[in-house]
Amino acid sequence: MATNRIKPLTFKHLKPTDKEQLIPDGGNLYVRVRPVTDGGAVSFRFFYRFEGKQKWLTLKADDLPAARQQRDIITQILKDGIDPNLEAKLKKERVRKQQLDEQEALTKLAARVTVRDLFSRWRDTDLINRKDVKEVVRMFEKDVLPILGHLFVEDVRKGHVTQVTDLLKQRGVNHLARNILKLMRQMFRFAVDRDIIEFDPTASLSVTKTTTKPTERDRILSELEIRALARQLPEANLLKSTECAIWIALSTLCRIGELSKAKFSEIDFNLKTWTIPEANSKNGKAHTIYLSDFALEQFKLLKLIAKSETWVFANRDNSSHVCEKSISIQIRGRQSAIILSNRSKDSEALILTGGKWTPHDLRRTGATLMGNLLIQPDVIEKCLNHTEENKVKRIYQRQELKAEQADAWRILGERLGLLVTMDDSNVVVMHKA
């Protein structure tokens, strides 16, 4: 190996020979010229001693000035007690790690989903079999997604969630705020389960403190109010079908959502039954109601005025049933002392002495009337189509009590018929049994 010293000016004119040339430039810097057989490539190497060992470091430089600059830097590194070879390896590893970190960051960025994306996935996965999916979608589209929809899920904090609930509380809809918070919690737990996020931003929020305490409605229409309702209904300018719905809900103990979806094919006018299919039932169990003469007359009237051969309560174009909230909205709109624009002028037509009432209160009222008429509680529970909470009873006591249910509905219908047709002097008001 040749080690002839050369002048810097002659560096560009170095020619490869049949042997490798190692030409010193000072300061332990060498120009290396490979032999012709190896292609004659020119490179720069730095020689040094570290911890008693002789070492070489090949420099990444294209020309001599750059090589000299690197030599000076390496010399300073040695003075600091650092091995240049090790530093070069560490630098390479740092660059590699930085590249991997950047790639990981880009991958995470590409995988980030917004709250709107999360809601769509939750809707199509967990909500798909829920009967209230349309209502959940409506609530989110109105009150949640306009505020949170554009945020990345991992960026959502408690403050974002409470922004939604606080706006609802400012509107005076505390129970809606409570329900929406519980739904948001379900959605974010869905995200945690699928590793979309690590922590649920609603986890530490108390539903009661953030929104309102749960309340159970106990509104029951008295018999005097039922008689008053019979007098007020004809003057309330409701749809005739809605009048029928009120009496059916009261006399059958059905849920208003079940009634809204009813089809004429589910009603047997000869056997005097209405079968609610499991798809429409809240507990997912089909339910047969034995219609009293009072309830049957309401269905007969609906049959006469119906514009659809399929739906008992059809929508405007008869393509499906009415919105499940339609009947409730009509009733609520006639219990306000304030006449709202574009709303019925009969806003006080259905106000009763016991305060505001809803279609669901009719179901509770009918069940209470049955109790006052000495119907057994287990029979009333069957009429309500409640699921038995006691597991042992649910498994071993499977009697359907069909005859007892039919008798209960008959007795209730007879009492209601008396209340709505007789004048005050001929009716004795019952008190709770």
C-alpha cells in the first residue's frame, strides 16, 4: 500500500494504479485510492486511537474540503472523549429511529377517525338491532355531531362532552341531556373496545351531577279526569284517529309506539284480538291483547276512516306507519297555555286538573284502574307485557293466564265505557283498592 504525501492541488489528478494508495493530508486524514482492479474509487479515511486501540473511520465526503471539515469535527469529538465510530453508529440509529417514528406518526394520522366516523361505525354495528336507532341518529345529528363531529376521537376531552350537555341544560331539556350523555358513553366505550382510543372521555363524568337525577313518572289520570277527557276530546280538533289512539292506549295498556306501528292484519275482529309482533314489542316478545268491546269499537272506527289497507295509523302517503312521536306531539300541543306560531290554536283543549299527561300515562292509568277493579297484580303484569324480573319466577312460572287477561281487559273496558258515556250523577268514583 503506497502512502506518498501529495499536494492538495493535485488531488483531482490522482490516478489509480495496480495497488491501493493511502495518501496523508495531515491531521490523521488520508485520501484512499483503490487499485484499478477495484475500480479506482477515491475516498477519505480518518485514523485515530481510542482506549489504546487503532481505529479507522471512513468519511462521507465528496471532496477534500468536505473531508477536512469532517476531520476537524471528529478531532473535537475525540477531545470530548467520544469514540467517532460509535458516534457515527449512534447517529445512524437515531436517524433510523426518527424515520420510524415519523412513519408511525403518519400511520397513526392516517388511522385517526373523527367522532362522526366513529358514530357511523357505532350506528352500523351496535345500533343496527336497536328499535330506537332512528331516534338515536336524530338526537346525535341535532345535538352531538354539530359540536363534536369534526373532532378526532382521541382529541375529545370531558370539556367537549359537557359542552354538549350544558347546551341541552340551557334549553331546559335536562332529561334529554341525561339520555344523550349515556348514549355518548356507550359510543366511546365502543371505541375503547376496538382500540380506537385508549380512554373513554366520559368515564369520570357523573351522569347525575352532569345532567339531572333520574325520575320516575307517576302521573295517573283520575276517573274524574277520564270523564273530563271524554268531554274535551271532541272539541280539541284532533285527528279522529288520534282520539281513537287515546282510548285504545287507555283500554289495552299498550305502548304508543306499538300502537303507531299496528297493521290491520294483526287485528282479528272476529276473535277480538290484537297481536303485537315481537318486532314491535319493547321486550322483543309477541303479545296478544284480548280486546274489550270498548277497545274493539275504536279499532272498528279506525277501519272505517283508514286511508290505508295496511296501516292502522298510516303516514301521509300511506307508505308506512306514522312517526312514533306523532300522537304524543298532538297531545302535548293541546296542553299549553301559550299559543305557538304554526301550531294549533286549541293549545289548552286537553289540559286536565291533575297537570300535564302523556300517552304513556294512559298505560299507567289503565293498569292502576285494573288494580282498583281488584285484578290480580300478576295478571296486570301479563297485560302490560312486562318481563318478569325475578329469574326463578321467569323460568318456572310460565303460565300465560290468557283467560284471566281477557277478563281483566273486559272489566277495564266496561269501566271505561261507563266513565265516558254516563253523566256525573250516575257514576260512583272508585278509590284505590
